[in-house]
Amino acid sequence: MKDKETAYDVWNALRDKVDAKHTNARVNLITELHRLKYSPRLVTFQDFCLNFDRTVRELRQTGYVMEALDERVQFLMTMPEEYEAITRPLLRIAPSQEMQYVSDH
């Protein structure tokens, strides 16, 4: 920052640094979200939901826009195959349904 001559130059340099941090954090969180898999033998459903919600919240804090439908689909895709009889019908629920409904059922 010492080499910047004007406040505008300093502002732009700082903005670029913050943008780079957000981009890196966003990529890491998206990767984490896509790798999440619920394993009933390893973690309780409640703890898994808390972890999923935390990851989505942190991702949104980076400026990432995740629609409710995308969140619901991503959540249901983390469920194990033996839950498919439950998750498949939930994927067909109208997009207006809230995430709370999905995690409750």
C-alpha cells in the first residue's frame, strides 16, 4: 500500500485484496459443500444439518447467491443412497417450499 499515490489507488488495492480472499473462500466453501455427504453411522442428522447450514451461510457471506431451490437440491443430494425413497419425492416438491420443510421431513 505504501507505493500507492492516492486514496483511490489504496482503495482499489484493498478492494482487490478482499475480492481475492472472497473468491478463494468461495471456491473452498463450494468444494466443501459438494463434498458433504451425510453418513448416519458417523454423525447425527442434527449435527449434519448444522454443518450444512453453516457452510451455506459462510458461502453466502462471500457474496455467493444460492437460490432456495439450489440449496434444497444440494442438501438432498448429500443424503445416502438408501434414503432415495425419501429424497426423490422431496426433490419434486414445488420450489416454493422452504428448506426447513425439507430438513424436517
